[in-house]
Amino acid sequence: MKNGLLSEVIEAIKSVRIAIIGDFCLDAYWFIDESKSEISVETGLRTLPVTRQKYSLGGAGNVANNLVAMKAGDIRAFGVIGNDPFGAEMTGIMNNTGINTKNLLTQEQDWSTHVYIKPYAGSQEQNRIDFGNFNVLHRETADKLISRLKSEIKSVDVIIINQQVLSGINTEYYREKLVEVIKLFPDKIFIADSRNYTDFYDGAYRKMNDTEAARLCGIDTGTDGVVSYQEIKSAAEKLYNKFHKPLFITRGSRGSLTINDNGITEIPGLMILSKTDTVGAGDSYLAGVAAAMAAGYSTEIAAEMGSFAAGVTVQKLFQTGTASPEEIIAIGQDPDYIYEPEKAEDIRKATCIGQTEIEIINKFEKQPDIKYAIFDNDGTISTLREGWELIMAPVMVRAILGKRYPEADDKTWKDVVNRVNELIDRTTGIQTLVQMKLLLGLIREFGFVPEEEMLDEFGYKKIYNEELLLMVRKREEKLTRGELAVEDLTIKNAIPFLEILHEKGIRLYLTSGTDEEDVKREAKVIGHDYLFDGRIYGAVGDITKEAKKMVLMKILESIGESESGQIVTFGDGPVEIRETRKRGAITVGIASNELRRYGLNPAKRTRLIKAGADIIIPDFSQHDKLLELLNLR
């Protein structure tokens, strides 16, 4: 979705009118601090002191809350609560946020407000406490709810049908009455999101996840619950032929798809680097879809809006989050998509040309006409910094544990090490300052270091760089003394390949997330700096600016959009591959084993395909075939 269109949709949402009829729930977060625990005199058991508590809307309430956050003009709740403190709390939250609650009915008997209490001890969620599992909806309550909906339906643009729980309002009697309403208003858009009765709401659009779609079509998802793209595509076609109404099917990190009379449209997943919490993501997606549909946009645009909204909320921890217009624009104006997830995660799907290790991900529509080549440095050409992860990990572990480092127990130690390794794996290829910014989040999350003793991202980067440069300098000294050769510190045949391109008159650029001064010096030490004629760029020390992204934009703008098809980028990190892919240039992922300096690194292959690589190579050992493929022979 283009920037201008996204802003247009966001603005149009301000005037929409949406009714939500469904299971309104309350999520309660109780944070326990056992340091104040004592033995109860009455029971002899240890108490669980709650240091703070937080309440937020869940279920249909979270859909409504997302619509409020998106600045939707008119949101009306149709549901049932109990005559209890939680019902009062829910109604108060909704009124304070601008949700119309006049159709939120109270059933005095046989009904408790749906509440999910989530106790947390430290960062670990404990056994959940649920209210409302034994609810019984009275027929008179169902009739009153349906009557209220019918009286207001002409004054709204979209009606969302939400079913979260078996003990909610969606009884058989209620569902039959609701289908009658759908048939009475064939020109109205009803969107059903139902965990248990998806196939029931004739005449409604449907939003579901891939597992639900597979179940409806009798597809066995196996023990891992993974549904392949071909399976979900087949399921979508079957369900559309059955229901004759558009469908929205979510696939978690693999994105979503929508189907209508025009066929299937796939919406790629978003690359999220921070820690995620998927609670409420489906509600955010539904809210984005419904808001865009209510504003008169297509199902394809609606699916993109849903994807952006969900991409925002999964990054909000310990809450059923929402997405504001500003947050949606921030994630949607220049989105980082995940490409070809199934091919990336299954090496058996690799397709190589001839007898080579050159894997083709996307076939060229026409013969390339290359004039410009952009190269990442570390891991693509140079291996001077190979093993940087082994330097960064201990630095991060020490930073997180602080004074607890010498005596941390085994469980704490393993928890910290695992989280650090996860962070490093997730952020490989991005600017070091950004990694250190994420480290600060981990330090605060674990809570071993007081705020006043914490360094900023620049301080932690300085510690890491000092350690890393000790390793780099030793390797440089060995090279200078002749104990190592250039071939020992570069990816196989990288320098000969650069020389061939230079001889052919291809304009070469070198980029890196490493500080620019260090990149230039290391290129000079190895001896390939002259091939770039001064076009060597690196990080500028600004946390607000992604070095590689800035450099690529500068290079691409200087070349001009009309010649973007004449650019090829070589890199082993997601940033350079992703940013080049966005602009329509050719991308070659270098998925090399840096320790050996040749051969495939499967983890890199996965990352690079997801980032948008057109071609994957393990090294430059088969550069003759690569040149032929790029039409450079």
C-alpha cells in the first residue's frame, strides 16, 4: 500500500460507524511480588501479594478498543455482562474510551462477566483464573439483543460478529436469530470471527486463521499445526465456493490472504525484530479489516490494514494491545515483509541451476542489464569480524546480570544466555547501535541492574567494539606478518569476483553496519578498497538512522528510479537485501559459512530468503555461472 493511500485510509476511518456484537471480555493482569509474602493464619498457606494490577478489554472488547485506537468515528457494543464488579469495570473502561455501551445488556441471573485473570510472578505467567465459563444466555436476553441490533443496523457501515467462548452469547437460538438478521439486510457487510461456529453465519464475510480454515476443509495439520501455503490456498478456494462471500485468513508470521471474486491475494508477513506477544493480534487484524471495509475500501486494502494493525500490537507485551493511526503509518509506510517463508524454512524446496549451488528463488522476467553492484562487507567479502557473536553475547550477558554476574544461579544464567542468543540471532545484519538499544530493553526486563547504573546504547556499543577490535587487530597483524593470507580472511573467490566486475566497468559500492572509519580501514588492510573508487560507506553513529538503509537510499536515489533494474546487491544480512528488494533491484544473498569461508550456512539462507533474496549462493566459488546468470559473461 502506497504511503498516500495508507494515510487516506486512516483519515477515512475517522467517519466510519461500526457495530460489534459478541463476547465482551475483560483481561486482568495481576503482578505478584513474593518478597512481601506471608503465611496465612487462616489456611497456613503462603500468600501471593499483588504489587499492581491492570485491566484491559478482551474478546469483542479488544476489537472495539482497537477501533477506538484507530480513531474510528462511531463504535457500538452489543453484548452481555453480569451484575458484578468486573462488569462495572468493563463498562467504565468502554465509556471512558468512547465506546457506546447502551446496548451492553446486564443479565441478572446465570451470567458472570467474562474475565481472564493472568497472574504474573516476575516475567512468567501463572495459572489463569477464569470467570464466565458457566454462563447461560436466557432467550429473552438474546431476543432483546437481536432487537437492539435490528433497530440500529441501518445507521452503521459494518457489523462485526465476534464469538470467543462456548459459554458466551452465541447459543444455537441466538445464532439462528442472527442469521435471520443477516438475510434481512443483504446489502450490509457482516464480518464473522468465530472460534467455534465459523461455518454457521450464512451471508457474512469471514475472518479466520489457517488452522480453522484447514479444520473446516478436513485438512490434517499434523502435530506441529503448520498449514502449507498450497493447503491454505486450496482451503480458501473451497470455503469461498461454499460461502460465496469474501474470506480473510491469517497465517501468523507468514502473513494472511484474502479471497473474493477476483481470486486470492496474499499479504506477506511482517518482519518483527523485537520480542512479540500474539495475544489479541487477531482482534487487531479484524479491527483493521472492518475499519477499511466500513470506509469503502477493497478486501485487499482491508487485509493490508489488518496486517499493519496486528504488526503493531504483537510488539506490545503484557497487554492486549491496540494500534494508533501514527503507529500504523510508522509500520506501514515502509514495511519490512517476510518473503517465501515456506521455501526459506525448508531446504528441500531449494532449486539450484545445473550442477551448481546457486539457488534460484525468483526467476528473472527478462535478461538483467547490470551497471551497478552494491556489496555488503562483513560476511559477504570480509571475514575479519567472523565470530562477532561470540564477542557480543558475553558483553550482553554481563550487562544484563550486572553485579549478579559472578553468583547468578543456573536457571537465571541459562534464561539470560538464551534471551541474548535469541536477540543476536534475530538482529544479525542490523546496526550495532540498534542491537544495543534492544539490549537495554532486556536489562530493564530482567531488572538486575538499577536504572541509574545502566549505560546508554553508545556505552554498551563502546564496550563491545573494544572487545571486537582486539580480535580484529590480531587478525590484521597476522595478515601483515604473512601468517594469514587474504584468502584466509575473505569469502571464497570474493576478491576475484570483485575484480572481474571492476574490469567490466560495473560501478561498485561497499556498505556496512560497522562504523564507516573501520570499514574503510579494514578494506584497505585486505586490499580491495581501490575497487570501489571511494564509494565505501558505514554507520554514522546515529541510533535514529539505519546506516545500510540510509546508504542504499542515497545510492539508489543517485542512480535514479528508472535504472533500479540495473542494480544488483550482494549481502549476507537482511537489511541490504530487503531494502534493495523494495526498490525492484536484483538481490543475491550470500549464505556462507564464515568460519570455513565457503559452503552453505542454512540459518543465513533462511534469513536471506525471508528478506527477499532473488538468488542464494554459499560463496563466489562458482562465479562463472553467477556471471552468466546475471548476463555479465
